[in-house]
Amino acid sequence: MPRFFPNSTLVFSGLGYGPDGPYLQMNDLGAKKQMRLPVLGRTFTMRKLPQRYCIGPFDLKTYESSACDLAAELPDESTYKDDMCPACREKTGFNPAFYNAESISPQQRAYNLTPHFVYMAYFSPAHLKVGISSETRGIERLLEQGARVAGILKRYPNADEARALEAHLCSQDGILETMRLGTKNKLLSEPFDAQAAMECVYETARRFDIEPECGVLDLTPYYFGKVDAIPDLIQVPDGSPEDVCGGLCVGMIGGTLAFEQEGNVFVVPVKDWETHAVEITVGEVLCEYEYEPQQMGLW
């Protein structure tokens, strides 16, 4: 089968969830344009290349991203951690840890004045994370997190007021402020009961005298298309290559793709591939996953 856009340099610049389900976002480096590639139900192989490029700026007013005008190449991750070139970083002006910054950009200042909400995200009974998000992002932030279920705890007119509750809750035992993608990925192979997870969020919030606004939501349909599409068994590949992934995509949870190969479903984290040039082969599986039977877990 043919490579997707074989005469172009494709840069993996993000991922998200649209009306048609989860998608990968790619920048065509030469054309300086972005495209969204729906993944649910598609068979493909994606290979990560060593070259890194700026993913382009993000407009905090319109919540839209665009390709880098300079098509700027980035140094290796060991020397340059940012996913944008300096010009696009300045144009974006976003700092998620604005409360610890010595100064904030005009874009960030305006963004902070928009309505924000505090959420609680469930990954397992021992992994409950609290964070904040602008209302302009809707449910997108929760989906990017890869939360299994989530609830909006409280809404505020601005980010500073939301941050005050976030900081208070994250100082409590059993509440996390950050989680590694690797941890989230491993938890996907553990038993999962949506109803029990939602009750866990309710009970935890009520410990702090908070009743979640609009209830607690099972995010499964956003990841897999529908609730009954969840695989009965999902596995973490054992000793698989880190620069290639592939199979029939049956879902995407946060920054992790779920691929089916010969009746088995494997989870592969790809969020860290952002900024890298990639090659995509359509309709063909060019990698094979191995696993240890004792590592299997039921949802």
C-alpha cells in the first residue's frame, strides 16, 4: 500500500477529538498547512523519524493552531525541550504554569480572564488528578488528559480563581496535580468499571464539600466511538520498537493509540512523537507486538 503524502515531509504536530472521533494532526512542512487524519477504524503504520520541526503557533483567542511559517527545524530533545521555535512560542504566549512565572504575555493575560473550570479526572482509584481549563476548550482538555471519567467541580470567571481551588485540592492527600504518560498507559490494562469510577469521583469531591457541576462523565465514547466498543482485553506491548506503531486503530485515549493485531489490542503512547517527522503507510501493518500473558488485564 502507498505511503500517505509520499512527496511531503509530514510533521506530527498534535492530536485531538472532533465530531468524527479522534484524529492525529499533521503539518505538511513544504506547503505549510495542517491536516487532520481520523484514526478510528483505520489500518496504518506510522514511523517516527529523528528529524524534529516546530509544530507551529496556537492562537489563544480563536483556539486554532497553524503550521510554522518558518518551517523551523528543532534541535534534538536532549538540548531543546520546547515543541515550538522561539518565534512561534512568542506568537503563542502560553504558559500552563502561569502562576509560577515571573511575567506573563499579553495573550496569556487575556486568556486568564476567560471563564475557567476546575476538573477532577479519574485514571484509577489511586490516581485522581485535579486541574483547570478554560471554558473555551470545552471537553477537549479532559480528553487530551486521557481521563477514563471526569467531572467539572466548579466554574469560575477567570483562571486565577480557578487556580486557587486547584492548588488547595492538589495539596490534599490522594490528589495528583501531574501524571506521566507512561503511568496513564500502564493503567489502561487494569480493570475498569465506569460506574464505580464515576462514584469514586463523586465521593472524593464530596470529601471536600464539593458537588460536581453537570455530574460526572464517562469519556469512553469519545475514545472508542461507543461504549460497547471497548476491547474486552487490552495489553501493553512487551519489548516493542519505540519508533514505529501500527495495526487497526480501535481507539485513542489521551496521547495513546489502541491498535488491534490478530485479535489482540495493544496500547502505544504517541504523544511524545509530536515535533517529529513521520512516515505513514496506509492499509498495511509493518510492525508486530509481543506481550507476556501475565501482563494482560481486563477493562
